[in-house]
Amino acid sequence: MARTIAGALGAILALNGLAMLFAGLWWYAAVPGVTATGPYNPHFVRDIGAAYLVAGGALAAYAAWPREAWSGLVAAAAFLTLHAAIHVYDAVCGTHPLADVLRDLAGVYLPAALALWLAARPAAKETRHAEAAV
């Protein structure tokens, strides 16, 4: 089940990254709340799109090769968690914190939580430790 979740999440994040890289203006207008962050900056959107593409690829690699790609999973979880933390900070400092958190729940906080769960679960640690013993 964990590998299925990692694969699905990886595909979704990679598709999001590709949209940001190759259809940034469309992505900027289509994703709820993005326009409230300031004017469209194509370079910034592509930079973050690249990070999403890498995180998605790392999750997909973990789904395919869990023993070999565990460190990529951890890196993806770190990016997603830091990204979510930035959104928490912005929500707390904003004028509508609850609305901002609810808006970002599915697209920001849930992917971070899933990636953290994947990286922290006992089976992932056992896989890593089993490799170290070989």
C-alpha cells in the first residue's frame, strides 16, 4: 500500500511540476490561492516546478525501488514539509488564517503529511537498516 501511495503521489507531484514548468501562466491562474501571493513571476513558478518534478520523481523511484530510493523519499518529504511550513507561517501571518489553511489542505499539507508518513514508517526504516546490514 505504501508503494502505491508513493507512486500516485509522485505522479501527481510530477504532473504539477511539469505544468509549472511548461504551462506556468495557466497553472498560476488555475490553482486556488496562487494569485493572492503576488503577481505572476514565470521564473519563480518554473523554479518551484522543478522542485516538484524532482520530488515527484523521488517518490516514484521509491515506489519502484524502495530499498535503493529511500534517501530520495526523505529528500522529497523534506521539501514538501518545508513548503508546508512556509504556508503555515503565511497563513498565521495573514488576515484569513483558517481559510488559507483549508485552501491549502489538499494541495500542500496532505502531500507533505503523506511523504512524512512514508519516510517515517517502520517498514521504511527496516528496509534502510536491512540494507546497511548487507
